[in-house]
Amino acid sequence: MKDIVCFSLPGNEILTEQLSIKMDADIGNHIVSKFPDQETYVRVVTDVQDKAVVLICTLYEPNEKILPIYFLSRTAKSLGAKKVLLVAPYLAYMRQDKEFHKGEGLTSQYFGELMSTVVDAIITIDPHLHRITSLSEHYRIPNAVVHSGVEISRWIKDYINNPIIIGPDTESKQWVSDIALAVGVPHVVLGKIRHSANTVEIRLPEMVRYKNKVPVVVDDIISTAHTMIETVKHLKRAGMKPPVCIGIHAIFSGSSYQELLDCGVHSVVTCNTVRHPSNAIDLTNILASQITEMISNLT
């Protein structure tokens, strides 16, 4: 029996298998189900005595996943697990980190405080940090952020000829500039004004000198895809080639994925933080390395 046991929350089976192979870890056998009254039932079948337990669960649509994570963590601890680590490639509850309107809850902070009582450490991939600079401001447990930029840069080098990297808004400036530097190509950051959750206005700088290049639009989260779609429309009006759209986290609410495909893109590519047909950039190598390092630091 190995020293690390990985447990997959529903929907994370492929990612768990990939990570367990790269970490030489066991995949734990467990049961998560519901009683007729919808209460959650959990059972840990695999022996976890003196093991490091890794719960793997991307937190897209998080509410149904939080109680199973809590119960599995507590159960593993009761069975003698040394440490319980949560690997959440996509980390939920990051947007509401400020009281925009009187009476709003700071759910980003509250969720971080809650999860800090549930597990011993947390690892995520490129969380959407707004007005905080570090997860440690909300998470009172050891935490680590895996950055996707190296793998995105490698993918662009391998598959895109003569690219220019496009950031759809100022929030994307840091990682877009880093990716462009790694690829060795120019980059442009657009201006964005968000009028509502579903309405954005994009301001495009002069692009004439880049018309022979393939625009590669990079954003961290593609949710409604409105920002991407508006960016694509502006690039089209500027006479640019059909862009490649790259997202780290493939949320794609409703019909947004098809809408993005239909608006004149060359292709849509995402990282495998949320399982989706667009997943083409594999982050399991760097994620497995970070998990192994974290466990070593915890024990």
C-alpha cells in the first residue's frame, strides 16, 4: 500500500486516475450517496491509516460538493489519515470579495474560512483573484497555486504559427504578458467595461500592424463567454484572422460554448481544470508535482 490515497469526487475520475499514476498513489474506494430524504451518506472503504489523503474535486457548481468533501475529510481523519489535502483545480467562491452593495456577504472570505476547518491544505490552479493578492488572506491553512502559463505557452508554440497574444481586459494583463514573453511574441491588452453580468463593452486598440498574425485570446475563466465573443467581434471588424480562444477554466454556462464557436473563431481550447470537450492543455504534470511537494511539507 502506498503512502498517498486519492479519492475522486463524482465527475473527477479521469483527473484522479491521471494524477494517481503520476504520483504513484493509490485510488481510494469510497461511497458517496444520498438517503431518501437527500441527506448525504459517505463511506471510506480503503484503509487510510497513517496515509496522506487527497480529495480531488474541481469546484464548478460547488454547493452539492461541499458536504461530501466535509464528510469524507472528517471520516478519513477518524480512520487515522495523517493529513487531508483538497485538490480543487477550479476554486469556487472567488468573486464576492467586496461589499459592492450594502448587506452583501463576503462569500469569498467566508468560504475560505469554512474550507480551512474542513481540510489541512488546499491546492488550486490560477484562482480568479480580484482584490486579494494571495489565498492566504482567506485560507488559514497551507495553500498552493499552480500556474498554467507554462503549459499554455508550450501549447501555443506547438500549434499556432505567428501568433499575437490578446488579453480581453486589464485583469488579464499579467498572465497574458507572461505567456507572450515565454512564447516570444507580441501581446495586446484590450479595455473592458462591464455594464452587467451579461453585458460587456470591449475597446480595441489599433491592430493594423498585426493583421498578418493569428490572434490568440487568453482569459482565465470562460463562463458566459460574453467577453470572448465581444472580443472576437472586434477583432473581426479590425480585419484580423479568426482567433484561437484559450481559457484556463471551462465553465461555459448554458449555450455559451456553442455561441462562442459560432461567432467566427478558429478554435476554442481550455485547460483540464473543468472537464469539457474543449480540454486540450494538460496540467496534470505540474499539478501532480505540486501535490507531492505539499504532502512532503505537511508530513
